[in-house]
Amino acid sequence: MFLWLKTLHVIAVISWMAGLLYIFRLYVYHAMETEQVVRDRFEVMERRLLNAITTPAGLVATGTGLWMVALMPGWLSQGWLQLKLLMVTALIATHVFAVIARKRLLTAPATWNHRFFRVMNELPTLLMIVIVGMVVFKPLLWG
């Protein structure tokens, strides 16, 4: 059972990351766009990406992760998992910010420019590197 849970977790994380990486790229293009018809198209794409892929995948990734920790509570005392959970919390905050940013792009498009979203596009990647590193190298770092 645990391996099936882990499999579902990894699939959900891949989908979640794909969505987070793509949503900020869409925001870059959206923030640069001046034609309303194209902005309207970006709004549809962003809504669909968040509602159909990114948010459900994030919920499944978080739920399966919590389930695995519930099955292996001893992991909570290990440094690698504590750092991983801190980075996952930052990833969740990034996701929440993506939802807020979409709403702001609809109501006040000049709030952030495309350069800001280019920087934000890198944040999920940096968090992912630390998260994956904690899982892969945990035996080397924390015995």
C-alpha cells in the first residue's frame, strides 16, 4: 500500500510542479500583453490551469504526503523531512500567491510587471531542487 501511495504522491508532485512552472510563465506573457482579446485568452488559460491541474494536483500531493507521514510518524523527527516540509510549506505559499496574482491580474493588471513574474517563475524550481535533494540524499545527510 505504501508504495502505491508514494507512486500517487510522485505523480501528483510532477503535475503540481508543471502547473506552478507554467502558471508563472503565463503571467509573464499576460503582464506584457496590451491587446484585450489576448489578455482575455490568457485569463481563460490561467483559470483552467489552476482549477483543472495545478490546484487538484497540489491537494493530492499534500494529502498523500501527509498520509505517508501518518504511516511513518518517526520521520517527523528527522532533519531531512523537517527541511522538506519547510520547503513544501513555501511551495504551498507560492501556489497561494499564484492564485492571488491571477485575481490581481484581472482587477489591477499593473500591480506586478513581467520582470517580477520572471523572478517568481524561478521560485518553484529552487524549492523543488531542495525538496528532491532532501528525499534523495537523506541517508547521506542524516544517516
